[in-house]
Amino acid sequence: MAGNKKAKGKVEQVKGKAKEAVGRTIGNERMEAEGRMEGARGDARQAKEKAKDVFKH
């Protein structure tokens, strides 16, 4: 289960970076900001899962 959540966090990070890059390329500030937010959500999810792993062992 935890692996699935970690993978979901990684996917959010990648999608966010891609969306941010596309937004920057086409000059769409809103898309760029959405990409940053999605990437940050992925970062937070990954950090939470890593913290859980530390306390589990």
C-alpha cells in the first residue's frame, strides 16, 4: 500500500514538472502555477510516506 502512495507522489511530481515546463514554454502563467502546485503536492506526499517509513522501522 505504501509503495502505491509513493508511486502516486512521484507521478504527481513528474506531471507537475511537465505541466510547469509546458506552461512556461507557451507563456501560460496559470498552467505554470498549476504545475508548481501539483509538483509540490507530490513532494509533500513523498515526504509524508518517507516519514511513515522512518517511524515504522
